[in-house]
Amino acid sequence: MNKNYIFGIGIILAVLLVFVAPTMARTDNVTFYLNASDGSHEVSVVPGEETTIYLDVYAPVNKTGGFEVAVMFDPDVLECLDITENESVTNWMRWTFRGVWDNSVDPDLHQMNFDALDFSGQGPGLLRFGDMRVRGANPGVTTLFLGVWPDDVLDGNNRSSTADTHGDPKDWDDMVELTFTCTGTVEPDTFTKDLITGWNLISLPLTNENDMTVANIMDASLSGSYDALHKYDVATHNFVALGLSDTMENGVGYFIHMTSADTWTYQGTAYTSIDESLVQGLNMVGWTNTNASLPGALGTISGNYRYVARWGATSQSYEVYLPGAPDVFNDFATLERGEGYFIAATAGCMLTYP
């Protein structure tokens, strides 16, 4: 995939701005900025390196309502870790992070929505409404900007707009671009997990770009210590045995039967996001290269699953998480890297994380 992208970071919902007579010698236009932590408009990192991008808005008046912002980015180049409000400004922002999902404009981009509300009395001047913590994912160069989507990209109903107190439209043409550069090579990580005698339910938190066969991912470190490896077929509701030449996948759960305790080790790059289609009934899934708390980790399928089950290798029995149940009734509340899970879906749905 070509890593040189120009990314649009657009405003997707109407913004309520209340205008009074300008108090500064500047256009009536509201201007959004992306600033690097050093105040420049250029960011350069290596894969795996973290940095902060500031999200600012110039308001020409001192009464501002609020807005919702959509950030669109390619997760192969730039990974967004978190967005938080700027703590140096108090009592002016309510924050709602709405998650990341694929968008219809460009399937290679992910879209992340967040709200900045309750701006009453703020301004005039430059206001910081958030800090965007990002990490270089893979080498590439991208230009990020905040502005209006052209009509030929989004339809009129989705085009961003602002209005004054009389309902007259205001332009969003001003923007300050930021260039994000990720250079260097991606050094492989090493994942290590102790497996005990008996059945273990696992998944792959790393992606080996060169070889995802059972021979490389499992057998290279566990040869002679296991005698069975299975995945679950949702169509037949049966377990399917895998051989050395079969390909393993991220986002999938696997049962491995250990004849003796051993340490599983393999190398690859971090599997950071999951997009798995679930069918009604049982689905045996994997997880990403991170730990995430429930129920938030499964927010994209909220209301569409009865329970999550994992396999307790020590007890050789299932452990269950029931959404909405008191903590005392749940055996676990975190989805962990390297673990596999059963999700009992009540309807077909798409599991997306983050």
C-alpha cells in the first residue's frame, strides 16, 4: 500500500457558534489548527515513537457553543492512542469519545469522532480543545488538516457548516496544515507466553509479515510439546484441526493442547486494531496487542452479545463475563493480549477495536 497519503480531518456535524461584534482584527471565520508539541506544524517520528498533536480552534468572538470533530487517518501510518481535553483550561469542555470505525469516503482510512461542548463565554482567541496522543505505525508521510469536505467528497447533508445567531452561514475555509512523517524501519516485537499442560485458548497479538504458518508461529518454539491445534468453524459449529502448513490469523482464537508445559515465543509487529464480523451464536475470537477493560472494549457490539467466555487453563474450565451483571458474578473484566475468547452474539455484528 502506498504510504504517502493526504488525510482529511473534517468537521462532520453542524457547529453552533454565537457571534457578536469582532473584538480582534481578524476574519469572522473560525479557524482550526493542528499544532505539534513544539509549536510547529511538522511532526517526525520513527515507528513506535509517541508524540502529542494539539487540537486548537481560533474563535473571533467570546461566545461559542460547541462542535463535533471527525479525525480521519490511516492506521497503517498513524495510530491515535488517546485524545484528552487540555487540563490547563477548566470548566469549558465536556468530552465524549465516540470511537473509531471505517468510513464510506475511503475504506483505507479510519474515522474517529469526539465532541467539544459547553464553550459558553470562551474566547476571543486561540482555544485548545484537546491533546491528541499519537504513535508512528509504519513509514510514510501524511498531511493532516482541519476544514470543510468538498461537495464531491461528502454529500450536502454531511457537509460541515456553521451559523451565526441569525442562521446565516459562516465559512470554514481557514485551516492550518500539519505534516506527519514516520521514518525508519519497524523492528519486530517478541511475544512470550507460558502455556501449561492441557488445553490453552490463545490468539496472536503480533503479525509476522513474512510467515504466519503454524510451523513458524507455533511449532518453531513448541515442537514436541503439543499434539493438537484447533480453530472454530462458525458455519459448521465444529472445531477444525490445523497442520503445519496452515495459515494463522490475527483476531482469531485457537485451542492448543499441550502435552507438557512450555513457553510459546514468536516475533512480529503489533496487531493494534481488530475488525471482525461476528455471526449470531458462538464466535471464537482473538484480541489485539493490548489489554482492554470490559464492557468498553466491546462497545461496538454493545447489546448484541449475551456473554464472553475464556478458558481457564489452570482449572481447565470456562470463565464467563456477563455484561450488566454485578462484578461479583463475573470471572474476569479485562480482555488480554495473547488470550482467545468465545463471544455469544445475539445477532450478526461487527466487532471493532479501538
